[in-house]
Amino acid sequence: MPKRKFIRAATDILVDLFSADALMNTGRGCIVNISLGGIAIETESSFELDRELLVYAKLPNTEKPLEIHAKVVRQQNLGNIRRYGLKYTKVTAVERIKLFAYVHGWLEKLKTKETRNGNNI
């Protein structure tokens, strides 16, 4: 299996999902991992591959929610819950900085935890 391009941070951030034009709320979900290239979400909503979504997520320690456009590139049914892989299609510089800060902070916490446990990552 090829190595991933971006580090993924495990998380449980709630999201609101909208159609790409932001006119229609299409559901709510939970981000289960996040990277600088995309996110994985779990939701009860159903989306087709290549569907463009607008994702609103309130990252910890931020005032305004993250607002990104992403396309469904992967889907998996887990009973009545579906897991989707979303690839970012439109991310502003400000949003990219928020993403970087969140993922980098998660990685630093992981390194600190591993160091305390005597392991190297």
C-alpha cells in the first residue's frame, strides 16, 4: 500500500454538511480523521462519489468555523452509518493555516504521549 501524502490526525469534530453552493443543508456528521489534504467523516447522510460539499467544522481553540469545499472520493457503508473520504477542492490560505495548526498540534501531543510512554514514533 502506498504511503499517504499527508499525516492524518484522529479526531471527533462535529461538522455541518451543505451542498457546494451552500444553499441546502445536507446533513451532519463527525470528522474521524483530518489532514492537510482531506478528511474522513461518518454520517447518516448519503452522498454519491464526486459530490461536491461545503463543510463547516468548529476546530478546538478557533473562533470561526473551518469552511472548506471538498469532494467525495471514497465511501464505505458501516450499517446505518456511512464513512466518506473527502478531498479538499477549495481551501483559502486562512483555512489551510487552521488545518496545519490543528494537525501539527495533534502530532505534538502524540509525540509527547509516546515519549512519556518510552516509545518513539
